[in-house]
Amino acid sequence: MGISMTSRLLGVVIAFALTSGIVAHAAEAPQRPLAPITLTSANALPVALQTAASHVAETATGAIDPGAAIRAAYQRDHVALEHLRQQASQLEGSAHPAFNQYISDREGALAELERTALATSRPVAASTIAAMDTLVTAAQARLNLESTKSQNSGQSDKPNDPKH
């Protein structure tokens, strides 16, 4: 009975610590609130849920172990950049290799942010994670722009096509 009671008490203490960490994060980092994610399509649902779950986990972990939160965010953002690289395979002409180089540069910057943050004795998880997420957001915006350019150039060629 003593072990069971100790386990329950430990569980309550851990739950309280995690909750306190989330609240403390919200107070310290209003620029990165735990806000609901807007879903743009049904296909985005799994990604949005994974991202939301990652942010909650990183926030809780960041309160206890900022280094672990930074490493987890690095891994998440690295995977996101690789997904963007795969999506860019539809780009035509020189846009595809140019975007691949852009992603490689972003991956280098992402690694540098992680290395720099983890080299400090007390890494600041919230600002580091926000900076890493900004790299992915910028890459997504660039891919959207390149995709729009590619689609527009493809549509402008069709009216001149003698088959139409």
C-alpha cells in the first residue's frame, strides 16, 4: 500500500509540474501561445493534429528540459523541410533545383539554431523553437509562391497551343 500511495503522489506531482510548466510558458511566451490551429482541409487534419500535439509536448518538456524540447522541435522541423522538398518535385524547370538548394540552406540554418541554443548552459526553448518554426513557415510560403508561378506559367501556355 505504501508503494501505491507513493506512485499516486508522484503522478500528482508530475501532473502538477507539467500543468505549471504550460501555464508558466503561456505567461513567459505570449508570442507562442497554445492557440487552436485552423484547419484548411481534411487532408491537413493529421498534420495539424500532429503539430498541435508537438507544440503541447514541447511546451511541457521545455519547462522541465529545454534542451529536449529544442531537439524535438528540430526533428519535427527537419522532417517538415524534407516534406516540402518532396512536394517541390512538381516544380518545373530550374525552380525545382533552386528550391532544393533553398531547403538545404534552411536545413543548415535549422541545425545552426539548434547547435547554438544547446551550446548555452540554460537554453531558451520558446524563442529557439519559434525561430526554427519560422524557417519552416518561410519555406512553405516560398513553395506556395513557386507552385503558383509554375501553375500560372503552365496555364498561359495552353491558349497558344494549336490543339485548343
